[in-house]
Amino acid sequence: MPQPIPLSEPDVGDAEVQAVVRVLRSGRLSMGPELESFEQAVADRAGRQFGIGVNSGTSGLHLALLAAGIGPGDEVITTPFSFIATVNAILYVGARPVLVDIDPESLNLDPERVARAITDRTRALLPVEVFGNMQHFPAYQKLAERHGLVLVEDCCEALGGEMQGRPAGSFGHAGVFAFYPNKQITAGEGGVIVTDDPAIRDTCRSLRNQGRDGSDWLCHARMGYNYRLDEMSAALGCVQMRRLDEILQARKRVAQWYNQELAELPGVHLPPMARQHPSPASWFVYVVQLADTLAVEARDQVAERLCRAGIGCGKYFPPIHLQPYFLEKSGYRRGDFPICEEVARRSLALPFSSNLRREQVRRVASELTHAVQAVQTM
Ligand SMILES: *Cc1c(COP(=O)(O)O)cnc(C)c1O
């Protein structure tokens, strides 16, 4: 059998290895110069003044909501079609996640449905650039302004993206990026909150560091957390940030190969970003949808076939409202967000990374073609 093709893979080279080794030899393993450089590089890329590094994107979302003053009694509008961290951050601060269905074109929150869902208790919007798609962010920003809401941007999947000339991370009062190894670039683990608001910056810096406020290491002005990002991770992140354009370019090329290979394949819809012109800068994943002419079980059968052929694939995303713990206590039920549920049943993430070669993309496309043909004749 030919080499397996993984669903995702970090793009880490010698420069990254050397940077991490340099930190280890320096003796300064936390709260040092690498953190500051990494924070500044991410903030610059998002067109923001300040960056606050934390140990994950999830921690970043948690702190951004806390720093914006969101808490018990508040409602935060977000999407059921995201990674679980989005909703968990709202639950961590004791607020209520109010889910709104997506639009089937962008797979992001439908702005008209969002407008209808805003009530007296709504305090914030937490939209997500799902799969890197930035469509509707200007619309969410207008809604937040019109209704006096906090806008926190979950841009964990959109680093380096742009919409109407504006970078990902520049739309909200705060934005949060993540650097887990399957993201566009990685720090191993890590996140960066970006903002122009000095109050949000100061609160997040304190909260990530056990509520410390000044130079006295054992004085805690508020209840905080240990969400610090270590220097090895930050150093890795710094090198990756310097390589960001090169990596994004390579990912875009891989996406274009997929677009070409799959354009004529009946029963398979390309990702929404494949239809955008000019082609978007920042691809996070390559997720196709199986057409509704196929049975609803087709996706799982295709995934299983690909898996057996050594091709990694993912079912991004199962709807958040159907996750067992959330279904149990949120009051939401199956059927509440029909568009999200239908999209979730038909989505299939294909192997995607900057390392993929043309012939690997061809092999994935050919296996996918066979798998789809097999389910069509079943
Ligand atoms: C990756 C991701 C996060 C954060 O993930 P961490 O693993 O905590 O860094 C948050 N939201 C979305 C939509 C993501 O894709």
C-alpha cells in the first residue's frame, strides 16, 4: 500500500528546531523576549496594536470574554457549526450561548438570523471564521455597533486572511488566534488575543498570569489563571510567523490543485472558499460536501473507504448543540438548526497541509472519486 496521507501535518523545519534549542540553552523558559516578539508579530498581522499570548486558543477566548466583562446573566450569540472551544469559552464565564443557524453559502452565522436573535439580554457576538471563511464579518461588525454589543472574533481558523482589505482579527473588540499543530501555523500549543483596547490588554495580561498586576510576584489583584505561553512555544511561533506568507502560499496552491481535480466530480461540492475571487489568502482546511442527491449515510461510507485507502479524513464539524453534554443541559434539541445539521452530515475534510505534493492531491482525488462512485451505485 502507498504511504498514508495524514489529514493534517505541521510544516516545521530546521529554523524552528534551532529557535527552540536556542531558548532551551538560554535558560529563560517562560515570560521572556520570545513571547513579546510572537505577540507583536501576530498583532501586526491582524492590524492591531496589542497581542497577548496564552497557552491555547481556548484560553484566549475565555480571557477575551472575561476582559470584555461578559458573565452570568449575559447572552452571547454564536454558531453551532464550530469547534467546541467557541461555546465552551462562553460557558466558562457563566454566560449563556445563544446559537443561531448558519447560512449554507458561507457556513458562517447568517447575519439576518443573528439580527433577529438579538434581545435585551444579548451582550456579545462571538462569530467564527469557519474554515478560514471571512464572509459576513463586516455585517457582524455593523450589527454589533448598531446594538451596542461586544464583538469577539474567533479567528482561530483565519490567520493571515483578508476581507475587503481588512485582516482577520481586525473586526472585533478583540480577536483570538490559535496555534495547535493543525492550524495554518503552529506553536505546538498556544493562542494570541489581539486588540486595540489597552484595558482589554491589561486585564488579559493579568488574568493569564494568576491575576498578577504589578511587579510583586506574590500579590494577586484578581482571581486569575495560569494560561501563560512558554518561551519554546513562542520561539517556534516566531519562526512560523516569519514563514507565514510562504506557508499560506503553499496551502493556497494545494487548495487550487484540489479545486482543479474535484471541479467535475459529480456528487461533490467544493468548499465555499473555492468560489471566492480573488482566491482567499488563508486556507485552514479543505472540506467538501457530498451532494444531497446522495443518501445521508454516504459521507460516512466515503470516509470509511478513504480511511481504508490510507487517506486521512475528518468530519468537521459535528453540530455543537448535539454534543452529549451540551444537548443535555442547553435545552436545544435535534432539529433546532436544520442547515447546520444537514451541512454537518455531508461535510468531509480531506488531507490538507503545505507539505502536500501534487501527486498526493491526485491520489486523494482519485480515491474520493472511486468512493463516491461506489456509494452512488449502492
Ligand atoms: C482551533 C480552534 C480554537 C482553539 O483551539 P485550541 O486547541 O484551544 O488552541 C477555537 N476555535 C476554533 C473555531 C478553532 O478552530
